[in-house]
Amino acid sequence: MKKILMMAALCLLAQAAFAQKEYGLTFSSLVNDNLTLENAIRLGLENNSKFLAAKQEIIIAEQKVTEAKFRYLPQFSLQGTATWYDLDYPMVLPDAVANRFLPGNGYYGDKDQFYGVGITATQYLYSGGRIRSTLRFAQANLKQVQSRYESVKNAVVLDIKKSFAALLYAQQNAQLTQRIWKLAQKWNASANSNLWAKMRMQNALSQLQSAQKQAENNLKQANLAMLVSLNKELNARVTIRGEFSPVKTDWDLTHLTLWAMEFRPELKAAIYALETDDIAIDLALSRRYPDVILNASYEKLGANTLEDQNRQISLAVRLPLSYNFSTQVTEKKAQQQKSSLSRAAIEDTIRVQVAENFEKMSFWQQEVLDRQAAYREMDSLLKQAPRQPQHGAEALEALQAYLQTAQRYLQAVKENQFAKAELEWAIGQDLQ
């Protein structure tokens, strides 16, 4: 009873902790300006071929479920034949032309043609559970396909989240280095120092300029990576907007691991694979039971006109005898054991992934705050620079120190956002 109450409480907490986003294909691919993260994800999914292919697989699996349901219904067929013959002995026409019996020459006088039209209905009254198992198999396969679809979606979403955060970081870093470079040029122009100080200033200027150029190059590379993640043309123009600030989560590892066991589509796919193996065993065992089939037909036939009539209703019992019955059962049971081992391995992998990403998130969640405090302290000191009497080599070297501290903070914010995205992927859901 306590376990049931605890699981119910966890389910309620999970509903409060997660906001399941249904990133549908509803975003216009023509809109590329000021993309938010959510719209970027929608645009990326809309353009991703693997995601679209996975969606088509769902449609195919759904149709297979519908086809399996049709097996419960009577199977009807309409047929019509026109036969010209010259027989010395009676014969039966092939199955392609309705297994029609032809009595031979002379039966219809001097006529050498025969016509017939009819309708046939076949209904399985009992199949040893094969029809029901076929439907269950199709339904389990649909669940597997849906899980693979979710797995592909999660991978695409993770890639876009990381590209989005990397582009925000590159934009912030480019703005920072550009501002520091301009300030360094201004201070250098107003400096009046000796030879040794000028050499130190020249070295500092060179390093600040290199940092500024590197930031511009990194911005171009981040733009390119964003276009690749969105599957856009490489010459397209895309702009984004978002908050580049630290993120955090207060959930503990135990809860996150439990939610991962519930939400990760890879584990669901493994469970459904095990279910299909169980059904495959049932299908193999069902061959021990006969089919009971009801068949009825009505025909109009004749040599010149369709005056003659044939009516029949048949009840048939059919039990197939095959040599590979026992081998198929053994094969399916071995496959079931293999799937069970695979599911256990996936569970272990998911636990490791959650633990690794949780530790990564915990580290950067604290590290970004420490670097933020250092950056704010340096920023407050830099604001006092205009009150200083001169700007020499020490000032430019101080700018270098400020830039390094600021970049370390921006890098921590990026890694912090990366860690949250990877933790959400490891769980299979977005964290609030």
C-alpha cells in the first residue's frame, strides 16, 4: 500500500515538474527572423528528414493495425469468367480463374464457350488466436514505431537546443570582445608611456585584437551550425532571440532516474519489443490449433446465357501440419530472452546517462554562479576606470584580465545550458 501511495505521489510530482511540449509541424519555414527556442525547435523538426521519415513510419504502422482488424471481417470476392475450350477430357480451371470445372466437349452441345459470374464470402469462425495475435502484434509494432519517433525527436531537439545556446554564446562573446577592443584602442591612443610600457601595451593590444577576431569567427561558425541544425540552406539568414543566463534544477538524482524510466522512448521501445516477442510465441503456439472456416458462394453460369445457378455453403476445419513447429517456438523464446537482456542493458545505460548528466548539471549550476560573482566584481571595477588618472600598459593588461573573466563566465553559462539540455534528453522530458 505504501508503494502504491509513493508511486502515485511521484506521478503527481512528475506532472508538476515537467511540461511536455508537443513540437508539431505547424511553424512556417519561411519565418527565419527573431526565432525563439521553441520556434527554432519547431522549424528544425519541420525540416528534419529523419523526423519526417519517422512520422511516415507511424502512418505505415497505423495502416497495418487497420489491416489486421480487417481480418475479423468476412472476405468477399467478385469474379467473372469467359472461357473458350476444346477438351477431350474434363478439367478444372486454375485458381486465377476461379477453379471452374469444365465437363468437356459435348456437355453443352456443340458449344465451346462457357461464362460465369459469382460472389464468394469466407469467414474465419476460429483461428486458434492467430487473428487476435496478429492484431496485437501490429498494435505493439505501432507502439515501437511511436517510441522510435519520440527518440528521433528528442535527438533533434537536443541538437537544436545546443546549437541555439552556442549561437547565443557566440553573439554575447562577439559583442563583449568588440566592446573591449574599442575601449583598448581608445586607452592606447591617450597613453603616454616609456618604451618598455609601450611594448607591453602592444602585446596586450595584439592579444585583444586576436580575441576579437576569434570571436567573430566563432560567431560565423555558430551561425553555420544553427543553419545545419535547422536543415536550412547554408546561405540563408536566421536570427534568434533568447535569454542567455544561468539555469538550474532542484530535483534530485533519484527522482530524475525514476522519471527517465517512465519517459525515455528507448526503454519504451525495448518493452514493446519484448511484448512483440511474447505475441510471436503465442502465434507460434497457435499453430497447434485448427482453423474453422465458413465459406459461401453464389454463381450464375452457362454456355450462352447465365440461366444456371450454383449455391453452396461449406464449413471447413483445417489443421496445418509442419515440420518446423517446435523449432519456431524455440526460436521465438530465444528471441524473447534476447529482448529481455537488451531491455535490462538499456535500463542500465539510461541510469548511467542520467547520473552523468546530473553530475554535469550540478557542477555547472554551481560553477556558473561562482564565475558570475567574479565577473560582476570585475565589472564594478571596470566602471571605475574613467576616474583613473592615466591609461597605460597596466590598464590594457587589466582589460585582458577583465575579458578573460567575462569570457569564462559566458562559457560557464553556455556549458550550464548545455548540461540542462543534455539532462532533459537523458530524462526524456523538458524540465521546468
